[in-house]
Amino acid sequence: MSNSGLKDIIKGFKCFGLAVFLAWTDIRQRYRRSTLGPFWISISTAVMLGCIGVIFGGIFKSPIQEFLPFLACGLIIWGFISQCLTEATQVFPSSEAVIKQLPLPLFIYVLRMVTRNIYIFCHNLILIPIVLLIVQRPVGLNGLFFFPGMILLVVNITWISLLIGIICARYRDMAQIVISLLQVCFYVTPIIWMPSLLPERTSAMILGPNPVYHLLEVVRAPLMDQMPTLQNFLFCTFLALFGWLATMFLFDKYRNRIVYW
């Protein structure tokens, strides 16, 4: 192998400052004439939280002090995951003109997209302390596990986005398949429903092999002042290791063809 994919990724990280600048420019252009800017997303998320929290909390007969923070954390983290993977389907085609004109590492476009969604995630994150204050639920020392959990989430989302970007650059129809799979993942992952509602055996069958659940839980559990399980951390760590190895192999093999695709 020529290691061109690995070299591209290393160059992309070296140009990380450029990726951050481009991501910030994208957000400024998107909300250039808006007074509240990205906070409009936070407002829409807050309205959705209120509606789903009241309706589904009543349907599932869940205590609002437990269900509302669970729902808020789940929706906000899921929004980051789903938005990254949805935009990953167009990460290379949307930058076609720049890719053909400037000799930048291709990985920088993935970093740009992920960084842009981290900005938006941070805007939405302010809703969580507000919800915790409303239900009078404190965050203890377990909240410190949010930071390693967030690192694991971003590391995994980055390789998945790169993998999706490569496949969708070659096969454009795959974008619709990815979107459909994300809809399935939303319903089989405890985001708007709590795992305690399922029988123990069914919960183990559905949640055990579900990567989205583990990626979500390593970030959500600390925000709920709970310790993520060892299974959550191990699953996300092994997923990152094997995922990056497989993606780098694929990127190294097809990196030079992406510009023609």
C-alpha cells in the first residue's frame, strides 16, 4: 500500500486550524442574516423537548424528573450523530469545486463537517443545564466522564463520516440508504423511550449489539450523573480501533479516485 490515505489524514490534522476556520465560516454564512443565529436550532430543540416530554412522559408513565433530562440528553446527542452522518453522505460531492482546484488533503473536508456540527452541538448543550435546573436534578462527579465520553464519540463519528463519504462519493444512491438506516437506529435506540421499559432479556438483545446506544450512553450517562458501564466504554473503544483501521485501509486504496468520482 502507498499509505496515501494515512498521509492525507495526517496532513488533514496538521491543517486542523483551517478546518475550524472553514467550519466557523459555514455557520456564519448559514445564519448571516439571522439575529439569533445557531440558537434557532436550540429553540426548535427546546420546543420539541417540551412537546415530546409531556406527551411521551404521559404515555410511558415515566416520572418527569427522570424522563425529561433523559430525553433532552438523548435528543441533543442524537442530533449531533445523525446530522454528522447525514452530511457525510455529501461531504465530498458538496466540495467538488474546491477539491478539483486546491491541493488540500481530502480528510480536511470531513474535519470541517464534524467541527461545524460540534459548534452546533455546543449551542444545543446549554439546554441540558436548564432542564436539570427545572427538574432540580444536580450533576455530581460522574459528570466528569462526559469529556472522555465525548472524545470517544467524536473519534468514532469521524471515521464513520469518512467511510460514508468514500462510499457515497462512489455510489450516490447510498445516501438514501444511510438516511433510512438512521431512522431505524432512532427507533431502536433509547432516545425517546427508556431502557427500563423493556424486559431484561429483550433489552440485552436490542441494546447490546447496538453501536449507537453505546456511543450515546458514554456521553448521556455522565450528564445524568450516572457512570457509563464498562461495556459502553469497551464497545466504543474497540469500535474506534477497528473502525479506523478498516477505514484507513479503504481510504488508502480509493483516495486517489475520489476526485474522479
